[in-house]
Amino acid sequence: MTTALHLLAERAAREPQGIAYRAKRLGLYEERTWREYAARVSRCALGLRALGLEPGERVAIMGDACEEWALADLGAQAAGAITYGIYPTASAAELAYQMRDGGAAVFIAENQEYVDKILPLADALPALFGTVAAIMAVKMLLPMEDKVLAPDIPTGPLVQAVPLTIGAVSSMMGIGGGTLSVPALTLMSQPVHRAVGTANLFGLAIALPGTVGYLLARPAAPVPPGTLGLVSLPGLLLIAPAAVLAAPWGARLAHRLDRRRLAAAFGAFLLLVAARMIYRNLS
């Protein structure tokens, strides 16, 4: 598949000194060569990755038509992200909806005026997600097994609504889907041991196609040595063996704990996640 990034890289290699575009600065137009264009996109991608942007995450851009908009758009794509624009004239409610519905992990603004539009929302989201996680943690910590939302896992159209909701909320909260899958399944009358096991299977189902996609990806920006596609081989060699060795220990420990203790242990973990989110929001 040929993308805009591939075309940019090919053009920069074929005509490095050719004029790609002209940007207006203080009333005067400045020329940008194809080599400069590609270099600026690459630096933008590296900057976003350094800030913590992960491949597959979404980036929202608010600004007028300008050079920086194009650089941010292609730079985010080069970092493996998905981009979408938000009109500068959007109201606070429209901005909140588009940030929430699009699941943006990063918001790029052209100027301070547009930054001011996102600040109230940025301040509120971590506290909101932390509160949601805290409520679920309390449910797991306390002996409330009889407090459920449904007698069983829903069927029909609702069967798709549950995983879609878990995936969307988990993405915005920046946590694994299993973290919310366990309390969600217990709220549908599933035993906690079954919920934990099912959540682990969710992780496997998500990880396998995701890993293949990252291995086959063609980075448009420079990547660290030892990277295959978008997968760090040194990181894989260091983390994967430890995770494989520790997984059976965790499974055995989970089976040794009775239902109440396992639920409390998971609730304590979820409470730590909630506390971290709320602390980061307050600080």
C-alpha cells in the first residue's frame, strides 16, 4: 500500500533540493525543499514518540490551514498514530464530544487560543476515568458479589456493545482491556476466577494480530537500532521471557485464592490505577 509518507520519502530521495511548498512568515514566503519537508515530518514524529505517543493511538489537531498542520498530520502518522482534525470554531461541547468519540491520546493546537479550549476538558478527563476505576475497585474490594447489573452475559446486539465499550474506555484511560473486563464480567454474574481467565484470553486475542501488524509495519521515521517493523527486539528479548515465566505463577496463585481474596486483590490493583490517575490530575 502506497501512503502519503511513502510518497514523501520517495520524493525527498529523488528530488532532495526540489521545492515542496512555500510557507508564509511575516508576510514573506519561505521555500521548503523536499528534503527539509521529510526531515521536519521525521522530527515531529520523533518528538511525539518521545512524549509517549504509541502506534495505533489517535491524535486530534486543531488549527487553521498552515504548514504546522501538515507537519503535525504527517508526523503523527509517521509515528504510527491515526489523525483527525477538529474545527477551530467547535464549541466546548463539540470539542468534548470529538475528543471522547475519537479517543485522542494527544491534542495538537496551533496557538494558545486553541490550547485554552482543551484545558478544561484535559483537567476533567483523568479525574473522571480515575473515579470510574475507583468505583469498580470498591465493588471488587467489598463483599458485593450479589450486586450485579445482569444475571448473565447479554446476547443479541448487546453482546457487541460490552467489548466495544471496554475497548473504547480502556483506550482513553490508557490501560489494558483486561483491567475493565474483570469487573465488567463480575457485574454480569460471572465468577471472578472465570472473569480473570477470560480477561487473559482477551489480552491474547488482542496481542496476536496487533503484534503481527507492528512487525509488518514500515516506519516512515527513523527507529532505534534493533527494531523490526515497530517492535523493539531488545525489549522483546528482555520482557517476553520474564512474562512467560511469571504467567503460570500468577495463574496458580489465582487458583489458590478463594473468590473473595482474588476479587479483593484485583480490586486493590484497580484502586492503585485509579489513585495514580487522580494523583496525576491533581498534580
